[in-house]
Amino acid sequence: MRTDNGKVRGVIVSIYFIMVVLALVLATVFSAFKDLTDNAYKTFAVISVAFVLVFIIFYLVSKYFEYDSDGVKVVVENRGLLLSDRFNYREKRVEFYKKDLLGFKFNDYLVYKSLKLKLRSSNGKSKNCVFNVTLVQKKKRKYIRKSLNKMLRENRKNSDNQ
């Protein structure tokens, strides 16, 4: 099974565009803040800090996710949505054999969703890999869960037969 969240890119670019336009509008109507409070600079600082926090949250949450389990190996990849075609930044990629999957867990926080994979490393120990799946549709996360559960069942069946 192969899936990704590539269609979300346009939405994120639109949100960034709206945020930039909103920042420009706020900067041009700075004089209007003096009517709200006696200290317009404090009001502008509070609004600016809130804007920067929202921008940082969007930056951290907006990641491209790809899952491919078609072959003998499974490939799971996260990378940044913006500028990822030109620059290879914020990339996290793991390739593993299906038999090396020991477990997985989807975590759902308030504004962040993650997939934690527990894999057997080459030296026999286990390692954890965490991927951002916030922008992956619920339906696709369900398919990924089914695929990973199938791999775990196969691994248990194979270990019982040995």
C-alpha cells in the first residue's frame, strides 16, 4: 500500500499566504491600535507575538508524509512541505524490512498527531522512530494502521512457526 498527504500542500500554502496578508494588513493599520488601548505598542506586541506563535505552530505541524509498503521493505518518510522541492530540510526517512517491525502506536495530541514505530535494528536491539502524521487524513491513517497490523500478525505467525 502506498499513501501520502500531497494534496494538503495547496491548503498549507494558502494558509501561509493568508497569514502574510494578515501581517501586512496589521502593519498598515497600526495606527488603529491606539483607539483600543492607551498603549498601542503593547497591543501591537501582543498581536505580533500571537501571530508568530500561530506561524510557528503551522510550521511545525505542516509536514509531508509518505508511506509505502508495496515491496519487501517499508518506506516511511517525513519532510517539510514548503521549499522541499529545492532544499532537503526537515527530512526523516526510515526503510525497514517488514519482519523488523516490532510494534507501532498512533498518538493524538491537541494539534499534533504522530506515528511511533518500534523497529528491530541490525544489532538486535529495538529503536523507536516517530513521524508527524498530523495532516494525513483519518481514512489514510486507518489504512496505514491496517497495513501495520497485518505486518505484525505475519511477524507473530512466522515467529511461532520457528
